[in-house]
Amino acid sequence: LEFRRVLFRSLASWTPLRHFSFFREDEPFGLRDEELRRRMAAEYGSASVHDSRDAAKLGYAHFPVSLFCEMRPLVARCKRMLSRVTSPVLLVQAENDDMTGPRNARFIRDRVASARRELLLLKESYHLVTVDVERALVADRLQAFCDSLVPATPGARA
């Protein structure tokens, strides 16, 4: 299946197919949480390529192939610019991500020029870490990271 996707993406990149073809999101939808996954399956089951009214609430059930074609040069450019990043960085990555993996997060961590770079590896989530089973941990860690960047103000409430 993966070989067919790679072949299709390659062919679609250089033909008009990319303007008319879509990938349908399928299970596990980037979610380890079984209840959320069931809800997504129910919602996506009736989703139409031509109707994205609920995308803001549910995410997209279909992705145009052209999106992936356009992402390639953008990702390449971002990779080249990582060494210019000097701001503090918190990378949040699921160890069992169904889309990408810790290798990509480590790639970024090892190439940014930031003096402070942290990597939070989640053991119980998939790709959508902000809504999956460890969402509270993600929120807490992000809040602590952001709070640590702001100098303490005398008399401020904690």
C-alpha cells in the first residue's frame, strides 16, 4: 500500500492528476484514543470531497494530492533554514506517531541553533497530540515552557 501511495504521489506531481485527486483520511486518523477514533470514523464516513464545512471542527476527511506536491519544496526550504532558528524550542512528538516519528523531531532538535531545545516524547499518543490521550500532559508542558520564557514580575499572580 505504501509503495502505491509513493508511486501515485510521484506520478501525480508531474501530471494534471494532482489537481483532481484526493487522499482520504483513514483510521487511525492520527488518534490512539478509541472513542475519538470512533467519532471521527462516523463523521468522516459521510464526508464529501466537495463539502468541507465541518473541517474547522473535525479536520479534513480528504486531502488534495496537490497539497502534498506543494509541501515538498516548503519542507525542503524549512530544513535549510533550521540553523537560523535561535528562539527557544519545544518539540512535542508521539513515539508511535502514525504519520511521522521521533526521528523527524530529533532531526529538528539537532539542527536548530537555539540554546534551549526540548523534546517531549509521548508514549501513549499518535499524531494529533493536542487532542489524543496525552492532551493534558501536552497542555501542561506547553504552559510550563511558555511560562518559563516570561520573566517573573514582582507582585504578579501565579
